[in-house]
Amino acid sequence: MTASIDIRDAFKTFGHGTQAIQALEQANLAIRPNEFVTFVGASGCGKSTLLRMIGGLESLSRGSIAVNGQPIAGPGVDRAMVFQHYSLYPWLTVTQNIKFCRQLKAHTHDRTSADVEQAAGRADALIRLMGLSHVADAYPSQLSGGMQQRVAIARALMSRPPILLMDEPFGALDAQTREVMHDLIRHVHRMEGSTIVFVTHDVEEAIYLGQRIVLMAPRPGRIDTLYDVPLPAERHQDMKLAPEFLALKREILERIRETSGMKTDLEQLARLNAAVGADAALTTD
Amino acid sequence: MSASKRAGGGGSSLWQIRSAIDPRQYWLLALFGLVAPLVAWLVASQLDGTDKVFLPGPADVLARIWSWATDDDLAADVAISTWRVVAGWALSAAIALPLGLFIGSYRAVQALLEPLTDFVRYMPAVAFIPLVMLWVGIEEGSKVAIIFIGTFFQMVLMVAEDVRRVPLAQIEAAQTMGATRSEILEKVIVPSAKPALLDTLRVTMGWAWTYLVVAELVASNSGLGYAVLKAQRFLQTDKIFAGILLIGLIGLLIDQGFRLVHRKAFPYLAGRHR
Ligand SMILES: Nc1ncnc2c1ncn2[C@@H]1O[C@H](COP(=O)(O)OP(=O)(O)OP(=O)(O)O)[C@@H](O)[C@H]1O
Ligand SMILES: [Mg+2]
């Protein structure tokens, strides 16, 4: 299952009057079916806001977002979302969390016994795929952060969503666990054929995972540059050392620095240092 | 050796912030915490020059409880008081739980009801006594009404707060799985808030007991609070002590009951239950 996403002239303003924050200004982006797109950019550039708008969790101030040509109105089962944390249900076991959507009316149209059986099979398959078999009956509080995120991903995949939206899902994980998760999510992308939109502030993660990278810039939040990732569809960890990988990483990091206003910060710091130096020179005299 | 003891972490010191301690140690300390004041009381009452009317000893109070039980129908007083407290509290809960759920879930309901509730909760329950007598009469209903007034408004606000503490990500995850509004209330917000709600019920039950004496100011002729008030009139200090201790004891038992239910009902919170 897969789907396209069309973002047309999307604006988002938070607040009113003098308090108004322009979180997103005129975003235009067409995401192809089964594409893996990653969003990067300085903090506060509107990555989460845009992702949440696609998910239907945030309304648009202007413009439109369409899935398979149909304008979206609120959240829907065609767009599953994985959050950074605190989204699992602590009172349910791992298996119950993954099967949560089966309790909802939105998923009861397929309640023939064959479908129920198939769903049970899918839950089992996801538990095995995510390496959760040994904790299937544990509660989320008994799991490590990495395992909890696997449960969250399995839960999102349970209903075979054509679109998977992920907001820094691995932000809280250590480097080793992240690498495992990266290969896992790429495997899911290939196997399920879903369209994946993935927000991160880790440029290496963005390049390794994405087929296309959307760089956003802050104040006002906007889409700045699109990059095609010059790597084959099949990825390996050692590609992170390939010259084209490193070149793209440098280019993106440079652009983020330019757009984030960090440069001026550095200049200010230099001025400050110079001033302190002059002061010190005065006192030693 | 002492160098290996770190200030904030590691080791198994009793003074480790929030760290678990041996259950035996826990119960020993709890017992000590309960017995020490008793001993202090005993000593103070035995001192020369301590007037029995001013401070009766534990033995006097025990004797009073005994005679109360045998001659004065203590069981009936306990039963009627417990009934009043539980009825007032249960009535509060029956209305506060659904109302708090809506205040905590919908901003519009919050705007409509929360400022009003916040305002009313600062009004002293005692001051309502004349009004309650006027509106409800002086039957059982009036005692229940006072306890209701004393607990309800606080309870609504606490329930609303418990509901608002449900992580937004839990709700949004359900939304992206296609949950309807009623499904989110029933399958996410309520189960997620349940442990906090049970805590709120436990705490407000304690408050309900503190309103018992006030409630039994209203034309009573039975109950623990009434007994304390009557004893005050005749300067029976030992009976005042007996009444206060019994109220405390019943409260403690009910509180422990709630904690037990909490442990049994929410096994997934194993880390929190010591
Ligand atoms: N609910 C909200 N109310 C008001 N302002 C908001 C809200 N959500 C986001 N904003 C503002 O919109 C801007 C974009 O926020 P957003 O969270 O989308 O950034 P981000 O790119 O995801 O940042 P980060 O990398 O730190 O997660 C910020 O200035 C933020 O303060
Ligand atoms: Mg963000």
C-alpha cells in the first residue's frame, strides 16, 4: 500500500496579532508513492509543524495538503504517525499495544474470521520482525527506549498504512540502537511499500534513510532546498564513508548553518572575545 | 572504605533520594513512627501536675473506648458516620468524575465551568450549614450534603487535572489510528488517567472524613463527630481523644484499602509501588 502527498502553498501561523508566529510559509512539495523523504533543518524551522499538518493533527492557515489527490481533513487511518516518545499505552502489554487499532471502529469493517486470523498473523509477524518476541507480554515501562520505539513502529504499521509519518523517532536512542533501527525502517519501507516522511535533526540519519532530503529554514519556517540522495536504493552502513555521502553531508550542514543564523552568533562570539581580550590587556597594564 | 561511599548515587544508604529500602526496615520505621508519639503521649500524661481533663492518658482513652463500645453503642456511631462520609464522597465522585472528564477534555467546558468551580471551592463548607438546613432540612441528607459540599468542588478540579495530564502523544497516536472522539475518551483518556483518578478518590476520601465533625454539627444525635462535639460540652477530654483517634484509625484503614486496590489494579506501575 502506498500513496502520494501533495503540499500546495501551505501556510501555518500560530497565535494572533503581535503574538503571531509564522511557523510555515508557502510550502510546496510533491511526495511520490513509496518515496522515503527526510526533513532536516535548524530547530524551530517548522519540521514538526509540517509533519503534523500532513498527519492532520494541525490545521493549515492557508493552502492544501492532498493524499492521492484527495484533500485531507483531520487525521486518518491512511497516515500513521510515530512520535518521539510517550505515545505507548502503559496499561497495555506490547502485544496489546500493537493490536490497539483492532479495537477501533475504523478497523472493524474487516471482521470476517479470516481477516481476524490474518490480523493476528500480522501482529505476530510484526512482533517477530521488530525482535519483540521475548517481551511480547511485557509492559512498556519494562522496556528500554529502543524497544519502546520498536513497539510504536509496529503499532503504526499494524493497519498497513500507506503513509508513515515519523517525528525524530530515534532522537532519544544511542548510536548503536539507532543504526539497527535505521536498517529496520529501511527494510519496512521496502517490504511494505509505504511512503515515509521522516523528520530528524541528524543529517547523517537523513542521508542514510532518505531518497530525497527536504531542508527547511527558520524565521519564517520554510522549505529551503531539496536534495536527491546519490546513493543506490539498497543501503549499507559503510556507505556513510563514501565520498558522495560525505560531500552531501558537508553541503547540507553548511546550508543549515547558513540558514540557522549560527554564523552571526559566531561573529558575535568573536567580537565578544576581542572585547574581553582588550579588557584583559587593559588590566594587565 | 569511606572514600568508596558516594554522596548522591550508588551504595545502599537509607538516605539515598527515592531509592528503595528493605521492606523490613520500612515496616520497622513505620511502626516506630506510630509508636513514638504514643510513648511521648504516655510520658506526658504521667508527668506530675498533668491534669486528666487537660491531657488524659492512653489508658483513660482506651477505657473510654471500651465503655463507649459496651454501654454507648460505639458500633452504631461508627456505622452512621462511615455511612455519611461514604455517601457524601460517593455522591461527589459520581458527579465529579464525568464532569471532570469533560472539563479536562474540552476547552469549552473548561472555560464554562472551571472558574466557577475554582470560586466556589474557596467558600467554607461550615458557612453552608444554615443554607443546607434551609434547603435540605435536618435529616440525614443534610449531613451528606455538607460532606458533598466539602469535597465535590476540589474533586472536580483534581479530576480535570488528572485528565489533562494524559500525554497528548497518547491521544494523538489514537487519532492517527482513526479513533473517534468517544473511542479516545473510553480507550485512551480514561484508562490512562485511571491510576491518578484512584489517587484523587483516595485523597478526597480523607478530606471527606475531615468534614465529618462539621457535618454532624447539623442537628445530629449520633455519629463519631457528634460524640466529639457532645463530649466537648461536658469537658470529657478522654472521649474527645477517643473520637478523634477512631476517626483517624478508620481513615487509615480506608486509605490502606485504596492503596491495596491501586497495587492490584495497576500492576504495570510496579516501579511506583515501592
Ligand atoms: N502549538 C504551538 N503554538 C505556538 N507556536 C508553536 C506551536 N507549535 C510550534 N510552534 C512554533 O512554530 C515554530 C516551528 O516549530 P516546530 O516544532 O515545527 O519546529 P521544529 O522544526 O520541529 O523544531 P525542532 O527541531 O526543535 O523540533 C517554532 O517557532 C515554534 O515555537
Ligand atoms: Mg520538532
